[in-house]
Amino acid sequence: MGDSPRILIGPAEISGYYSNLVLGFKELGVACDFVCYTKHPFDYPETISNPRLILASTRLAKITQGYSKFNPLKILLSTLSKSVAALWIFYAIFRYDVFIFGFGRSLLPLNLDLPILAMMGKKTIMNFAHGSDARAPYVNGAYQQQDGQEQLQADFLKTQTQRIVRRYRRVEKGVSLVIGAPYSNSTFALKKYVNIFSIGIPCVARELMAGNVDPRVASVNANQASTRMHAPVRILHSPSNPASKGTVYIRRAVENLQKRGYSIDFHEITNRPNHEVLLEIQECDFVVDQIYSDSPMAAFASEAASYGKPAVVGGYGLEPLKDHIPAHMLPPSLTCMPDEVESAIAEMIDNVELRLDLGERARSFVRLQFSPTSVASRFMDILHDQIPDEWWVDPLSIEYLHGFGQSDITTQGNIRRLISVYGIHALKLGHRPKLESAFKSFADSETLR
């Protein structure tokens, strides 16, 4: 591979990660194409360069929507759509030198292209650090319904766990390198992977890097320092899944603080295009991201940080996670345990100096470490096999039981149901007997939080 490899990114967008990564590569003068099979529902800024064959395939597939599964026209058009897409995939396999994939997806279903790409000596990277692509389903609150009321059944947990493990094994065997997160990837990983916290989340738009602000909110930002001292503190929460983000508890915390006399202007925005979320970020004082996170600064908190707005982030393991993040890559957020979110919000309101300082440190951090250019440059280090030793994570060194997006009580219930119906082997942890025993003991223990 020469100094200017031909790079293909795709075939899906996750929280704007790959659109911004493309911007970073272009800032470095590195040519790359971003091909996306489906449009993202939140309308992230598009840097997609879908070829005509993929566009034609997508249009053909769209025509069949609403037809019954066995409708002859649907079968014909679906076959034609897949055939057209296959022509482009065949072309892409030969054209590109490097393939950057995300969320366990590659060019073909079931990752059938990975052995072909490996045989041809292509460089393939799978970013498995988005969360639900690699996290054990029994600890993954993202599977909850929006209201979080319905318990996940044992058969669902078993099927999903098997699916996740099979995909992880395929990918782990087939790609050149996996990027992962210490808490979400280590449960099932067999091999070392590159730490996402060493790579970063590309989240700062080009206009921000140039120092520009959306004119629709310029007047708000200009007067914010003087007016906020005499106005309610404006707090923003933007859950993609209210149940997994702990929205009901965040609302309750805000209501309790209001009853205690705090002047709070609480805004909640859900399932809106990304540009609307960014406008709301610019108008708030700080954001409350979630209460069951396994990262101190996920996508929404990173976007807020790029505008100098600090975040309150709750999670069971955020303090020990610091041991697995390089010091210079540790994102500045106000972290707390899930049941401490009310006091954390109160602290952010009471301590204006803390809020402003944390916001400025968060802004400086993302513009230095999470800028698209910085993240893309680290990807280039990977492509040139210049990976520092400290970037690697040994999954056997990580034992995290609490998961993401749900309380310990929910996690324990999931594990107990799964084991009681299908046995402990349903956890799919035969490769890590100590971790398997730890999950069993955790599920049987009395939860204090």
C-alpha cells in the first residue's frame, strides 16, 4: 500500500461518526469515498458519495416497499436490486486498498466479503466501538422498548447473544484490525483490539473549527453570559431511546430540584434531525446525557462539548474506566453514579465557575483530540502500521458487569432469566470462565443501587 491508499468507508452511518471522519481525511488531503446503503434517520451532514449502481439498487428496493413478501414483482425487483449492488461491490473490492467498516457491517451480508478482501491482501478495519454492535445483549439497555416497561425474554436474549457472538467471531477472524471500547467489546473478544478512546470521536464540524457559529443562534451566544445570571438555567436532554438513557429518572431529578426552588428551563428533544439538536445545544447552559453510560463522553456529549457546553453523564463504571483511557484522551464531563444524577445536576447549577470551566475544557478537548482531522490522522497511523503499544486493549484485563442503558436490577434479571431457562452456557462466556462466574455471582447478589 502506497502513501495515498484508496479508502472506502461504509456501508452505514452511526451518529455522524463517518461523515465527520470523511471530513477529516479530506482536510489531510487523503482521498476517500463514503458509501452508505441507507439514509440515516437523523440527517447527519452528508459526505456520502454513493455511486450510480448503489443509487439504482436503493431505488429498486424502495419500489418494493409495501408489497407482500411473495409478490412476484417484489421478488423480481429485489433480485434485480441485489444484482445491481453486487456489480458495484465486485468493482469496489478491486478498486480500493483500505476498507473502514462500522457496526459489524461490511459490503456483503454475513460479512461474506471479508475472507475475499483478506485473500486479496486488502487492509480492513472494523469499528466495533459503537456499543450495541458488540455489547452482550443481557447487559444492553438499547434493546428495551421506548418506555422500558417490558422485560426481555430468555429466548430473545439467547438468540441475540448468539447472533452477536457469531458476528464478532466472523469479523475478528476476517479483518485486519478491530477498534473497540473497553467495556462493550471485552466480553466476547478473543483478540486484542485498538482502544476507541485512543482514536477518538470525530465530532467538530468544519464551521466550528473555523470559529464560526450558526447565525440563527449568534445573538443568543453573544448575550448568554449576561442574561443567564438572571434567567432559569437551561438544561438540554436529547435521548434517542428514553428508556436506555434513563430519561424518566432525569425528568424526576429535574422536577425534584424545581420543587426545591431551583430555577430550571428543561428542554427535551427526541428523534429530531441533527441540525435541530445542534441548535438546541447552542442555546443551553449544559446537557444531561444519560445515567447508564459506559463512556464519559459519547456522541451527544461530544457534540455539546464542541460548543463549549458541559455534560452530566451517569454510569456504574465511569470512575474505574479512567484506568483504561490515556490521560490526555480522558474527556472532561461531570460523571456520577446513576442514583447521583440529581446532586450532579444541582452541582452544575450551583457552581457557575465549575460549569463554565468544564465547558471550556470540554471545548478545548474535542477541538484538539476529537476534531475530524485529529481522528483521521490516527486512522492514518493505523493504516501505516504505526500503532503505539498503549493503544491496544487486552480484553482479558477487563471485567465489567454492569453494561449500558439499564439499571443493575434489570441486568441481574436478564441474566437470571437467561441462565434459568438455558443454563449458564447461554452467556457465551466459555472462553472466560472467571468472567462467567462473576456474572453468575452478580446476578445472584442483592443490588444496592
